[in-house]
Amino acid sequence: MAQPIQHYQDLGEFEYGATDQVTPMIRRVICKNPTPFTFKGTGTYLVGRGEVAVIDPGPPLESHLDDILGALEPDEVITHAFITHTHSDHSPLTEVLKERTGAISYGFGPHGAVKEEDPDDRVDFSAYISTEEQEQYRKEYDELPDELKREGADTSFLPDVYLKDGDIVHGGDWTIKAIHTPGHCSNHMCFEVEQEQSLFSGDHVMGWATSVVGPPDGSMRDYMESLRKLLDFNHSRYWPTHGPSIPEPKKYVESFISHREEREEQILSYLQNGPKKIADFVPDMYEKYDKRLWYPAAGSVHAHLLHMVETGRARVVDEPSDPKLTATYELL
């Protein structure tokens, strides 16, 4: 079995909506949108003084925008908004932020491929979820603000400025470099702050859990390449959008690579016993996790299997041989 990574679980004492000065150049405001998918919530960062850059404005909560603006000093203005990627807990607040501040938005581009609706291509783990758990999940969902009930891709976001890998943007007292890190999704970018040699790692490298890689926009091959890409840099610390900072980045990234390799070996071990569907072994692989996470976990397993099909190590048994989420796979 793949061993769990020793994640950084402790954010320390914090208050939702309050401003934490986490380094001389960086302030953080945590949005009150905690879920099994976001940990304590979206961490929005403000970089610099005077002309301030915002990293990942967050979900479309007006209260969070008020908290971000409340973090500014009287003589400060938000001039730039950098978006690591277009998921509903990262980018939707950008448009309202721009309207309120006049900021210019920066990102790789729009969201990539979105999975087509296919009622015959959905995993179903309901048989594993007790009535009590179902009631608990329903209650927690009903208590969410309407703005947070929509999860997944933000297909409406378009940056004002499209960034390429290696592009550099200068602010008043800060310099930010864009590093394209596809995998979690195709338009994911990390942002380096030159003055502190630190990295805003978005969801590519989180402090509390591994990243979900969900096809068709997510790619396990790209994700692994993007993890290895970060090893070429000498960042002193990562600031993920979810979870606490990561003080030993290279060691942590190496553990992510090892973890994914172990997951792949685990999938191979299941298939060595004959053809299998993803739903046959996800409950065993992720038995210690919140069952709501089994669904995105199945997406990551699917990404692993697609990578194995692409590299000639597995194939689809079914006819037609579409490598769907619900397909049956076997080793070659």
C-alpha cells in the first residue's frame, strides 16, 4: 500500500477574514469556505506594499472581497490579480475584484477541456455510504452559502493578460515570475516572488493533501513532469492556496513524486489479479479517507490508468475500447 505523505496540517492560529502578515512582503486572508476539498479554505495572498498584487482571489463571496480590501492600508491599491488556475475556489471572485479596484488579471488562459455529461460514465460509491453519513453530507451541503455550492471548473474566466512559462511581471516593490505547471488542470501556473525566492504553488503542491488530477483537463503525465520541473528551482518556501506553507519544498515535492509512483504500483497490483474497473478498488485504496473524496480520487486513478494506456502498460478490455472512467482495464 502507498504510504501517506507527512503533510503540513497546522495552519497555526488564524481567524477567517483576518489579515496575517506571513512574511515582510506577503499577507494572507483565508476565506471561510472549508470543505473536504479545500481544507480550511482558500488562502488569498496579497504581495507587496503600495501597488499590491493578489494571488487567487477565491470563490464569489462578497464577504471575502471585503476582507481582502480590508487588508489594505489607506494608501494602497490592488493593481494586479494573478490566477493559478480556473477552479471555483480560486478564480470566480476576480471579476468583482477588478470592478472594485481596477486591477488587471493575469493567468495562463481559460479553462481547458470539460468532461461531457455522460450518465453511463460515473462511478457510484453510494453502497459504501451509510444513511447516517448521507444525512451528514446533505446537512453540510445545505448549510453552505449558495455561492459555494458550485464546484469544479470556472469556464467563464479569461485573463486580461495571458502569461507564458517564464514571463515576468514587475510591480512597485515586487517581481513575479510565471511557471506553467499543468497537471491538476491544463492552465495551472505557479508564481515565484523573486524578492523572497518563494513560490505560490496553488493546487499543484498543497500543504495538506496531494492534488487531484481529473481528466480530461487534468493529465498525470503533465502533473508528474510539472512536479519534476519544480526540482530545478531553489525556492525557499511554498505558499499553497490551501494549507500552511511548505518550508522544505524540494523534499516535499520529491515525496509527492514518490507517492504518485507508489499509487501507480498499487494500481498495477490490483490489475495483476485480472481485469478491473476503477470502482472495484478505489474504496480499498482510499478506505481511510472521507468518502466524499473517493469521487475525485477515482478521477486521479483514472488519470493514472490513462497514462498507463498511453505508455503501453495497460489497455481497455471493453468494446468499444474508450478509456472511460467506468471502463474495465487490464495489464498488457
